[in-house]
Amino acid sequence: MKATVLEHYAFSWPLSAPQEIPRPAAVEAGAWRRFSRVARLAAAAAAPVLDPAELDRDELPMFFGTGLGEYSSSYGFLKSLFTRGPAMASPLLFQNSVHNAAAGHLSIALGLRGPSETLCAGALTTLRTFERALCWLEANSGFALVVLADDVNGESADGWRLGGMMGEPGEGGAAFLLAAADPRAEATLELLPRSEHAMAASSRRAAPFFCTADAQAVSNALFAGGEHRFDYPGCTLVASRL
Amino acid sequence: MPAPVHLAATGCLTTFGDLEGTFAGLSEGAWPFGSGPGWAPGDLPVAQVHADVGALDRHRTFALAKAALLPLYGLDGTGLAVVFATTTSAMLLGEDAIEQHVQGQPVEVGEDLLCSHLAHRGAESVGDWIGATGPRLVVSTACTSGTVAFGIGADLLRAGRCRRVLVVGADALCRTTVYGFRSLGAHTRTACRPFDVDRDGMSIGEGAGFALLELGEGETELAGVATRTDAHHLTAPEPGGEGLIRAIRAATRGFEPGEIDHVNAHATGTPTNDGVEARALAVAAPGAWISATKGATGHTLGAAGVIEAVLLAESMRRGIVPASRGCQNPIEGVAVANVPRARVQRLGVSVNLAFGGHNAALALRFRGAA
């Protein structure tokens, strides 16, 4: 499966050096205040790649991948429940606690009314989200928006630290505007099968728990030019700049 | 034309037990709602699974999934993909860790519990249990997750990414959702009465369902799956139901609206949802019989789309549109019944709506003997 890449944008930083997430001009300030941190990361990545004027936002599919999901909002909701009691449990945090809250916020703010899917596959989230988008394009052609975001910040990181789950926590966002085949594109993404030997080798690699590290690497590779291969269990993602 | 995909096997586990028990429970049997587990507030009626599933997995959501999947245990997992639909994954145990943490107590739980929020654990747990060697992923679009999972599975098959797909939906009762819907004022304190003029809210349930998808023609084919977004509000549907209408039309592309025989509606029992849905169905599926199964199963959230698709398939196979428990005085124009009705169904649709302004529709075509 193969698609062309029309636009891409990615950013990330370690928890030890957090940065403010810039509000895209396309998102109103009032809406931005209601966004979870994951939604802000996703919007900051997605807005810049949605420039092509011919995109039909009523039909553009969005595939949103997140490894951790809305952990911060879930944590915040439960904290409000456990410390202040059921009567004071926060409905705002609850509605932001579902994994597709970020996709919902993006849909409202950017006027996206097409298909939408929120996908989680742990350390393989970037791969599976691309795989899903490539499957979609093979079946439907047209365009597909891939957005990836994970946040690890403040109190929500305590759980991960306590569990020793994350050696180097970080957060970020990434977005890719794909097309089944577009002559304007200067880059491609392709998913190839791998041999059993390669599967065994790749399954031993240590993977980060946040998905945007992989997405950042793919975006960097597309900027760098040439062909870059990302090996995963069972398949290889090939990012090429034409 | 896309290659045909059919449902080779289906099953579920709800408060009424397996598929046989659940289908019977849609129309009759004991009152499904009770006060729930010990941590649950006593004034909110919820639908709990009574089967003892604890030995299958320490995480109740995954245990429910495995209990539903027991009829498939021993299935050849070679080339089998797992698409797992859930809303809160294994959050029930993760809540214990967070409660201890926010109250300043030592967290007496291990890495497994701290990771219980990670939604992908469901696909991994089921995939390992059944020996699936194909792709594994979780779809988590809240209450539409289960319906969306069918579309992902069908595309994986058609793209040659796997030989078969196991679509699984599961969610257990947990404090996040029970107290969360209570905080929104969406949970009934009396009874779930979908499409009833006096409805006053939803009742959360727990459960799991599965469908084994294979390429090729079969008795029950997946005719289409589609999602569309309202871009209107995070928790309230667009009042005209345009997103749902567009999703149904996309899922039934190639058919006329009048050809839809039966719709298993989302029908949560909240005043807003059911009103919007009734308006949308009048446009997108005029003349169809409507069934609202959450008055029996409760709203099983991420599992709902799978369970309801399985119940729709069973309804088509039996030629019976089930009753809609809890609905005594239906909204005008909604063709629900309080007794089961015999009806041949060639084209059936199951729909779900979710947070995020999300609408999903799935169409099944029955090719078996009526």
C-alpha cells in the first residue's frame, strides 16, 4: 500500500523542557480554552497541513492516533471525583476524557465533517494509524488526514513515573495530509511486508510509550529527503522524498 | 464494487448472558437494571453482567471480551487481525491506583494497573489469548467504537493485510463512566426508556460482543460502514441529525432509503439523543422498523456497536424484529414495538452516536432463506 504525502508537520519536546502550545489562528480562543492538552497538540499539528483549498472538509477523513489517549483528562476527572465527591465531579473533564475528544474538538474547530476514527496501538500507534489511512485510500481514493498526538505533563506523569513506565517522557503532535496519488506531491509513504527474521529482530526493540516520537521521525525523514525505512513487527514503513 | 465481506461467526455477553439469552432478553425476562457493583451509587440503575468471568482476566473489560469469545477459543490465529473497540479499556482497576495516588497513599499496584488506561491493551490481551498473528489495534471513538471497528476490519481484509478479522467490543462498568454520565445529568434515576415520550436518561451497562469477518459471500454480508461528524458540539448531536443521515446514506450507498427494513437505533433514552435520532431516521430510513435494545442491555458504550450489530444480524437471521423494552409510549413516527414482530429483513442498519459529534452506521445484507 502506498500514498503520496502532500503536507506534513510535527513537533515534540521532552517533559523536562515543556513548551507552550501555540494556538492556531483557525481555532477561536474560546474553543481553545475547552481543548484538552492532547487536543491542543493535535490542533497545532493539523491546522498547518489543511491549507490546500480544494479539500472538501465535509468528506475529508481524519485518522487520529494516540498512544496514551486522554490520560490527563481522565486523571483530572477522577481526581475531582475522589477528592471533592460525586456532586463535584467535573463534567468538562469527563467529556474530555474519551479518547476521541481531541478528534471531536478538531472537527468542530476546523469544520471537519467527514469520517473520523481514533486509533490506539501503544508503541505501534503511528504505524497502525498510517496503515489505516493507507487502507482507506486504497478503498476510497481521495485524501486522508493523519493526526497523532500524545501528552505527558504535570500530575498525569506521576503515574507513569511511579510505575517506572517511561524512561524519558515527552509529548508532541504530528499531522500528515495524504492522497491516494497526487502529482503535486514530493513524498510518498509505503507499507511493505517483512520477513520472519526481521519481525523477530524488530520485536526486541525498545519503543517509547508516546506515539509522536515515531511520527516526528517520519516527518523528519520526509524533510531530509531520500528513502528511509522504519521497521515494525511484520512490516516496514518506507518514507521517501521524490 | 468492493470485495464482499461476511460475518462468519458472532456472539455476545450481556446482563442476559450469551447471544441466545440476550436476544430473548430483548423482549422478556427479569428486569435488567440494578444497583450495580459495590462502588456504584445506589440510585443509578445499571445493567451488570452476572456471569463469573474473573478467572479469564484480572481486568474486567478484557475478561468480558474473553468470556464472549469462548465459543471461538481454539480458532486458528494465523493471519487473524484483532480490532478491539472500547471506551475506557481496563480503567476499572486503574481507578484504584489513581484513588490511592490522589489521596496521598502509597500506590500498591504494579505497572500493569498503571497502564490500564492504555486502550491498546485490549487488542493485545485478546490477541495473545487467541494467538492472533495479524495486526492488532484499538478503536476508541466512545459510543461508536464498535460500529467503526467493522469498517476498519473490512478494509484490512480487502487490502490483504490479514486473512480474517476478529472484531471485538467490550466495556466494563467503572466509576469514570457511571459518575461521568451522572455529572452530565444524562443518567436516569428511574429506568432507561428509549424513544418513550417520558424518557429521562440512559442506563449504563457492561458487556462484550464479537464478529469474525471473512472475505467472500455469506449469509450475512457487511454491506457498508460509514462515519460522519457533526462539527457542532462535543457532547450534543446536531439538532437536525444531518451527520447521522449522511452516515446512514454512506453506509447504504447503492440502496434506496426505502429498502432499509430494520434499524437497530442508538436510542440511549436521553431526551436529546432520541429526539435527534428519530428525526434523522424518518429521513434516512423511512418505513423501517426500529429496535432500541439499550432498554434491555443498558448502554454498553464501546461494546454497544458490536453487540447491536450482532443482535441485528441475529434479528435478520430469525426474521424477527425484537421488542424495545422500556418504551411504552413511543415518540410519534418511530416504529418501535413492545412485542417482537415477525418480519423478513434483507437490509438492516445499526447506528450509533458518540461524544465528539460522531455518527456511525453499519449496513448488513441478509442473503439466507427468510
